[in-house]
Amino acid sequence: MVPPATIQNNSTIHLKEIPVVGYEDFLETNVNLIGDETHHCVNYFGFHYQNKIKLICCIANDQDAIVLISSAELEPGSIQGLPSFTARHLSFQLFERELHESLGLTYNDHPWLKPVRYAFNRVDQNASIENYPFYKIKSEELHEVGVGPIHAGIIEPGHFRFICNGEQILHLEIQLGYQHRGVEALFLSRKKLLQRTTLAESISGDTVAGHTTAFVNLWESLCGYPADQDLKFARTVALELERIAIHTGDLSAICTDIGYQLGSAVFGRLRTPVINFFQEWCGNRLAKGLIRAGHNHFNFSRDLANRLEKLFDDYERDFDEIWGEFHTLPTVLGRLEKTGVVSRELAASIGTVGMTARASVIMRDIRATHAYGLYDLFSPITIVKHHGDVYSRTRLRHDEIIQSMVYLRKIIRKVPSEPKVRVSLSGPKPESFGISLTEGWRGEICHCAVTDEKGELLHYKVKDPSMHNWLALAMAVRNNEISDFPICNKSFDLSYCGHDL
Amino acid sequence: MIGNIKILVHQGMQSIPDITNAEIPGPFRGTPVITSEKVDERALVELCPTGAILSSPMRIDLGNCTFCGECAFAFPDKIRFTKDYKMATNDRSRLIVAEGKAQPIMLDPDLIKREISQFFKGSLKLRQVSAGGDNSCELELNACGNVNFDMGRFGIEFVASPRHADGIVITGPLTESMATPLQNCYDAVPDPKIIILVGTDAISGGIFAGSLALNRSFLDNHKVDLYVPGNPVHPLTFINGVLELIKERKNNLAEHRIST
């Protein structure tokens, strides 16, 4: 068998360098790779290419900081009844459902070949979001509970269908797609770089730094553009600030869901100065407008560095105080501990990433394994928790907030100066494939791009960490009380729009 | 218990005392000012990612603007974003800021339904519907209710059920898949009811305008009571806009808002 191409994070290769193998070999290669725990699938997608369907699978080797890229090409007549990757490893399940929905591939042994997001350009235009094929149980003892798409709070839409035995959840099926805006198609039809950057900022508005960093790193790589230190600095600072801000907001929301009003108020107000810092830096509380390919409008001044240090000192004092109270209250721990458990085995089989994986003892953190930006300066240590429950995911947020402050304190005294001459960006290289991995606050974000012979985008693929992790939520709530669903959901805090695109 | 009380004391009062005159720190991009400086108009129009810049005369449509500020960086003598966050209005055409004299964006009192101030001035309950929203406006709407902005002090709150609401607040570019749920939600709100569009995506589709995954027909069939621009909206823009909408007006005469 031809071995896959080997590339590093944020790099681009010629399309011809990716070996094209037969589908059977393609399947064997990737399924065998992922059998090794140091490997996981970061993206798997397909697109129309020279009258065929080209499939590209990207498996990250977390030990050697490389990504293994392989491909297969299918004739339009031979896309039915394929053997699935999923039958061999569950972590491919959503990728193959996506291939089924968007390109019409069918599998003879995929256990759950259901719609993903009812994309506007789906193959089966008769499939409608109103007729999603929910799993049913015939029993007079059990009942179903439907929640959404519109929820009680100010959150995005999605439908949750529970099958319950009394108060106990036996099964949860999550139906998404309500947020589908056609992001990936727009990446191709919007030709200006600024439009594409704006799109990247809007993939998930709570992960602006994460998705925009993935996009600009990928774009610069496609253009063969080495980013200056000050650009890397700004992106790294933005990513860690975003992590602190959203984690803090999530701690507030977890307090709200268990009725701990003081925690909700204090964590909520602690988020404010962090996002206001973005406001002072770039004029937008969620960092829209801050990250741009090849340049930066908002210099990180000495004055800003001083203010950030002061902010951390003030933040830490209040944060430690409320955390000290919060995590010792028996009524709080009673709600968080042993609730919504995802075992290590389950987390690994689903292919979870980011916080969800780390709360179940899986060392999965792109900052440590596939370094980018300035992360190599920190020698990042991956924090993991051992119980996979709501408490683990809560505690992990606390620990990561502290860690992010440690990282940022290390570098904000050494702000790189803007170069005297900034090289300008050229266009993307023709007939190339590029990949970019970024550790957003939720977890691993992966953007992939393929260009045609003129250097125009031929395909753009976005993968939000939520794509892997929604299934973990559905599994976590099994055998829990339905009243614990909100706290379970909040402990994952997954993205609807990041999934629906 | 003692720990909790200590925290309460240490935190003290966190809310912004004067919500209508608060100042936003840093380089906020609010209502722009367009000078009559001669520039390469085509280049300026071409620059905008969403086509929010219109030429002869030069105008910026804040209902379509992503507030990225790129136009102001490229043509600093022509366009400048001020820190005026009071950008909400009930007249869509007032979101189009024209070249020349800077004017604050205000509501048109003649367009406000009489029952709004009659019923809602002291208490307005809203149901939020995200229809393809990217969760940025949603985060900011949540922030409106936190201890800093404390919108609840004005009787304005988000509620869990449309049946308890006086109106709906829509974010996002209105996706096809949300068309039916949005209509159902609106129908479930008892009369009289209002519609507020929050954020550029909701007002015009923003960067998603023209995407085949959208269905904006809801807006063809219903009158919008308030447009709140931003990407995402700033909580101060939202709260001040809503306060302007529901406040009691004497004699229905146009009032001049104190500009900031």
C-alpha cells in the first residue's frame, strides 16, 4: 500500500503529492492508523473533482506532530453500498453521514446514516428537517420528550428528543441543522479575502479568535507567507483571552443551571473585563476585526500589556475567592459530581476532542501536539481530568483559565515589535491542499482548503470541535435524570452554528 | 454562608449606574462620520465585504455593515467611526448614514405603535429567537441581563416562553430551517407584540446575504419595530434602543435625543 502524505500543521502541499489509492486500501490505511491511540481523525471530506468524487482523509499523529493525508477517487457510478469506516471505528460516523448527505455516498454497514444538517445543497432535496427520522421505541412504559429547536434561554436552536423511563433518560437523539447558513459554499463564492475573513469570524461567534486564526494560518500557508512574530503574538494572546472569557462565562452558566445565584453573578461579571479588554484592544468585545491574514490593524501596545497584567491581578483575586466557595459547597458538588459521565473508552471511541476529551483523561490538545503561533514558547502541558463528569469539565475550565493566565503572563512582557517592512500577501498556490489546526477554547478546529489550477478555492472544509463532541453529550446523559440535562449540556457547551455551518 | 457574604461585600455594586450616558472604553466602532473629502469612490465601495458602502453620494448602510472598520483604515480622512453606540432605530432608512453633517441616529416617534408605550413602558418581556445567529449577538443579549448592564432594572427581560412575551428579538440571517419555528414562535406571542432585529445578520443577512440557505420571507410579511445594528450588538446599543422605543412620549412630537 502507498503510505499517506505526511505534512505538518499549517502547511500546504501540491495535490499530486497526496497519494490516490483504491477505496479499499484507503479504508484499510486510515482505519489501521486510527487503531493506534496516538492518532485521531481531524477531518474527512469529499468534493467533485475532474468528474469524480475525491475523498481526502486527514489523520493526526499526536506524537510526532504530523498529519497523514490520503485520498481516494470514486467514479460517480460507484458510490453506492460502500463499506464504511464507521463500522470499524465510530469516530468517523459524522464525516460519513456528511459525505452521504452532501455527495450521495451510501454505505452498506453504517449504523446511523442519518441527515447531518439538511444543507441547502444536499443530494436528497426531499429530505426535510421537519421529518427527521428519530429513533423510536415501542413501549407503553416509556415516553418521549421533545425540546427545541427554540430553547428557554438565549441560545441557538437545535432539537433534543429524549426517550425516558419516568425521570430517567434512556436515550437522547440530537437533531441539528437549524443554523445552516451555507458557510462552506460562501467561502467559494465570496472572492475577496476580507469577505472570507469575515465569514471565518462568523462561523461561530463565540470562537472568533479560534476560527479566524485557523483561517488566516491556512490562508498564509496557501500563499507561502511566513507570518511575522507580532502577528503570531496577537493571535496567541487572542486565543488564550478567548479561552479565559468563555470558560468564565461557562462557569457562570453552570452556576445558573444549578441555581447558585452568587456564582452566576460573580463569574458573569468576571467575564466582563476580559471581553472589555478585547474591546479596548480592537474595538469589538468578541474580537471581530482583530485577526487578519498578513497584517494587523491593532498593535498590542506596552500600555495594553500593563493593563492586561493589572486585569489578571484583579481577576485572579476575585476568581480564587468565588471558586474557593463554589467548589467546596456540598450542594454544588452534589449536582456536578458523577453527573453526565463520559468514560475514557467512550470518549476515545467517539473521537472526542478538546475539553470534552481532556475531561475524560485523553491527552488531546493541539497546542501541545501540533504547535503553532507562539505555543512552542510555553512548552504547553495538557491538563486532564479523570472522571469525565460535569465536575471534571467544570474543574478543567478552572484549571485552564489559570494556565492561560500563566502562559500570557510569560509573553506579555515581551511584545514583538511590528516589522519595519511587512511583506504583502500574494495569491494561493495552484492545485494545492492546505490544512490548519487550532486549539480553540472548545477544542480542535480544523480548516482545509483545496485550490484549482488558477489558485482559486476549489473546496473549503471547516470542522468545528463540536462535530466530534455532540455525540458525547447524547451518550453522557443516558441514565441521568432528565432534570440534569441542562447542566450536562452546559458542561459541554457545544456549538450549533459551528456544526451546522 | 459567611464566605458568600464576604464575596457579596467584596464585589459591591457592579452595575453601570447611568446606562444612557455610559462610555465604552477603547476604539469602539459606532455611528460613522463620512466627510466630503474626495476619494477614489470605486475603491472604497469595492473594499467593503458586504456592500454596505454606497456611492454618489457616499453612504454607509449600518444595517449591512459588519463594523470591521476596514474602510476607515483605508480612507481615514473620509470615514471615521465614532464611539456613539446609540444606533438603534425603527426606520430602516435611518440606518443609512450619509456623507456630510454628522447626525445621531434616532427613532421616528411617528412610526411607533401607540400601544407600545401604553403597555410596555414599565415592563417588556421578550422572547429571543436565534435564526442562524453565530452566538455572538446571543452572548451580548445575555450580557444585557448580567449584573453589569442589569437590564432587568428597567423591567426589560428575556423570558422562556413566547406565551409570556410581548415580542420577539431575532438574531442571525434567518435560515431556511428556522423559517417555520420562527413563524410558530411569533404566532404564539399574544397581541400586541413587537419585533426587534438584532445585529447586521438579522437586519440584512450581513455576510450571508444572498446565501441559498436563507429564507427571509418572515420579514416581508411583518413590520419591524426596532433595528439594532452591530456585529455583534453592544449591550448598550440594545438597551438604549429598547428604552427609546418603550418610553412615554408627550404629544407624539419628535424629540431630540442628547447626542453623546
